[in-house]
Amino acid sequence: MKLLLVEDDELLAESLAERLNSEGYRVDLAADCRQAELFVQSESYAAIILDIGLPDGSGLSMLCRWRDIGMRDPVLALTARDSWEDKVDGLQQGADDYLTKPFHEQELLARLQALIRRASGQTRIVLRVGDVHLDESLKRCRVGEDEWQNLTATEYRLLRFLMLHPEHVHSKVQLLDQLYALSQDASTPNMIEVYIARLRQRLGRRRIETRRGEGYVFHGKTPRESLPHASES
């Protein structure tokens, strides 16, 4: 799941990006409005963390422009201003939530998770699609009443994205885009096959359908009969 972090404080940005990566997110960093605009034009994000005081302009003015053209990504605004008037202004300009610096990283993570859950229609920390449960806090999954299974960081990121977008076809390139930030040297699309196979071992082979020439579909309910396009890869 990819995030855009717009923050000109280099130390804060690197520290926060490292923490977000450890929590299963993939982060693109922008230090000013110009970079942020380029990212938003070319990439898709689950959420945006936006410092409103940027060296080349107002983050709130930029956010207002984004909202005017129909951008609906959830935005968590960061600011050093702590008056209630500033917070009201930020929310009215299009921010979904507001956090004052300095802040505790755990609070930012909790607010971010809440924004993403609401944007995807989920309301619980444990995501549930059909009989598949994903515990976001402990990064584990289970099917029905079976035992919980711990996930690796990559398995967790991939499963969470699929569960947030069930019954949709996702190409290998689209899935890789969610697992790796632009600054990283992403693996080849064939690596997705490896992680899909691992998730099938945990959830059942028919849970994730292969659409030949298109990509993969996560099903909330296991099909009763063999899927016509399903395969092992």
C-alpha cells in the first residue's frame, strides 16, 4: 500500500518513512509542492501525509487545487500551528484529519489507518472479506475459525491490498507498484507469482484467481467449482 509523504524536514521525513515502511507501507517522499504535484499526477496512493508549510508554496493551497479537480485520496495534514482556527481552516481546505507537530508516531499511524479504513469502507482494525480475516496490528491472517497465521511484511502488504480491493483484476505491474516505492529497485513482475503462491498456501488455492493475460482477483468467497481461468501461478 503506497503513501505519499510531503515533508521538507529531511530528518523527520526519513525517520517517518522508515517507520511507515516497517509498518507495511511503501512511501514516496516529496520535499516541496513541485515534487508533490508530479507524484500525484503520475501515481496512485492509499493516503497522503501533507505538511502544509512547504518551501515553495502552501500545502493547503495545493490541497485545495487537488480537491477542485476531483482528487479524493485521504489526506492527513501536518503543521506546527496549533490553534483551533488553523485546524478548522485545514479541514475546510480539504484535509481529512489534522495533526500538530511535534507528534507521536503511534498517533500518526493510528490516524492514518483510520483514514484508510474509512476510505475503503472498512471500519475495523481486523479487516474481513468473506471468511478471511486480516489483523492489521499483528500482521496475521486466518480463514474462518482456523488458527491465526503470521505473515511476512511483503505477504501482509500484498494481502491487505487485495482485501481492500476484492473482486477487482490487478495486473502484476499494479501489484508491484503497491509493494515498492519509486525510490526502490522493484523486483520483476514474476516475483508476484511467488507471493501469490504463498498466500494461496495460507488461504486456499482458489481464493486468488489468475486471469490469464490480465492479472489476479481476490475473492471474498471461495468459488464452489473450479475457476475456468485459474492456474497455479
